[in-house]
Amino acid sequence: MYNFNNNKRFGAKKPLSSRGAPSRLGSRVMGRSSSASRPSRFSSSSRPTFKKKMRGEYIDIARFVKKAVVGVVSEPVVIEHVFADFGFTPQLQKNLETRNYLNPTPIQDQSIKHTMAGKDMIGLANTGTGKTAAFLLPMINKCFLDKQQGVLIVAPTRELAIQIDDEFKKFTGGLGLFSAVCVGGAPIYRQIADLRRNPNFVIGTPGRLKDLKDRGVIHFADYQNIVLDEIDRMLDMGFVEEIRRILAEMPKERQSLFFSATLPPKIRELSQAFLTDPVVVKVTTGETSENVDQDIVKHNKENKFEKLRDLLGTKALGKVLIFSETKREVDRLAVSLSKEGFKADSIHGDKHQSQREKALRRFKEDHVNILVATDVAARGLDIKNITHVINYSLPQTYTDYVHRIGRTGRGDTKGCALTFVEVN
């Protein structure tokens, strides 16, 4: 169990001794759990082994406890290529070298060669392993060589779509390729104007792409390439019919890339229906990143917010992403932390896109050190130097947990994930 051993507050306006009892938010959030869902017994002297039911799925709480083993792998991953081996066009290779992209990650090393050969592919890799560049680079090269090619990239969240577009722009300097981002929460008429410029790349979320299709603005038959990023998340979010519609309306002669952290039956069904002899590239190293130190924080109904407040005051916590279950709880928690003197902001699906972008920008640029979020932030966000992920509310599924904690410990860095568990 995580030990509170330092009372120095990070970004707080006043010392702990001057503060009173936890805010009403703490008690209201803590009161959410029912007695039926709480364990009947929890031994503080041993690792927890009970289970918590989360909307039909049982999660063994012991799975939230795991020590990081940075630099230790059971099977060494051999990188066979450098980026110069893939035969990218000279300007793209120059752009890579400018960004100091010399050696690919395992998913890039194993997948780019197949994509460059024009094959359909299913790429399976843990979060934070470089999947975005794995599909962007060969597709950028393909479109540069043939400007008539069109690429449709579908992502589950606005933030991931925007992040993919940011990477696209960094890779395409001097190549004469353009993109349009089509996501909800942003002005649709501006996106319509962008589409009418016939960009080579369209990056969007399923719902907004459906809206644009229904308006007759976008025609999926015009795209010879499709990338479904975080497809498992899109299926979890209920977009299976939208995805089927997109794939069914695209040309039969196309290149299709599916990228995911897992390969559930629904993805297998889609691949059998819409992919042609796909190559499966799998470089996952386990359910969760080996770079993340995972532990639990035990609390009761009365002291949950106080526990969080004390935890955020320790020296070790620098840049912290906190997950809570509902939009209302996220807003209340961010307000309560701000009142306690912490630099906090919030992000969830009901906020306007401009508000979400502003909160992310403030977090990235260290204007705030704490970002409170719903699971909208669990996928795709690549923010450097997040030291801790805190699950203030338990995730609905273990897959959600994996993606939440994947926001820290990215690349070769070490991170920490703490999950709040209520005990009697």
C-alpha cells in the first residue's frame, strides 16, 4: 500500500496544519460506492485478493499492485532496422533526422516494412510504444509518391485525432501534403471548408465522420487507405456500425491498417470481413507497461478526499493525471483541489473543444500540474513527464485501467499508478 511519508505540499498556498476537514466533494464522491460492492474484509498486512464488480466485470484488486521493472525484459526485443532502411523519400527522411528519429520502436520496426509493401495489417502493441508513427510514416511516403492517394484515419477521441494531426504536421514539412481534422465539439462548417480543399489525409472520430457523410460532404469511396487507431476502444464505445459502414463504402481495392492494444473477437470479425490476408504484428509485452509502478491507496468513506489531498502534497508527485468516473465528479474534484491551493484543471466530454484544448495546453506547458479527467483522457494522450496516474474512481473494466495508467511511464521513463480502493 502506498505510504504517505511527506507533508510538503506541491503548489499549495498554505500548510496542511492550517486546513480544515475535507470538502463536501470528498464525502459526496466517496458515498458513491454501495455496501454490496465493497469487500467484507480487507487485511492491511497482506496484498488484497478480493474482487470488485464493475458493471458486469470483476476486477481482482491485486492486479492494481505491481512493481515497475524498468530496463528488465524477459525476452530481449531485437530491432532489425533503422529508419533509413525503409526507403522513405529523401525529404521525409530528412524530417525524421531533424527530429532525431533514427531508430524505430519495436512496433515501428516490425510493421512499417509490411505497410510499405502495401499489405493489410493488424498491429498490436501496448500504449505509448509509437503506434502513431508506425502508420503515419509509410502512409505519408505513399501519398507523397502518388498525390491521388487519400488516407482516412479514424480515432476514438477528439484528443487522439488532434494528436495524430500534430504528428502528421511534424513529419510532412516540405512534402506538400495536407490534412483535415473532423471531430465533434468543433465548428463543423470549418471542417467542411477544410474537406473541400481535398486534403490527402482526413483524421476524424466516428460520430463526426458519420455527420459529414450524412451531409454529403465526405465520400468514403474516395479514400484508398484507412487506418483504424485504438479500434478496440472504438468498439467499446459502440461505434461498430459506423466502422462497418465506413469500411463497406470504401473501395474494395484498398489498404487497411488496424491498430489496437488487444485483439477481442469483434476485431477478429471485422478483420475477417474487411481485410485481405492481413499481417498480424504483435509486440505487446504484457497487460500493463513494465515501466509503471502500480499500487493501491486504501480509504474509507470519510477520508477519501483527505487521502488524495495528502498524497498530492508529497514531494514525489510532480505532474499528475487523476481519473474520476463522471463529468460532474471531475469538475467538483478540480474545483475542490483548486480551493486547497493546488494548480488543477479538468477535462471531460461535455466541455467545448476549445476548453478541452486549453486545459490540455495548460497541463502540457506546466501552468497546472494536476489534470482531472474522465476516461476521455485514457486513450491517445501523449503528454511528456506525467509522473503519476491516480485512479480516484475505479475503472469500469481492466482494459480501461490499462489505458489509464498507460499515460505515465511512456517510452523509457518510469511512472507510478495509484488506485483508490475503499475498505471498511
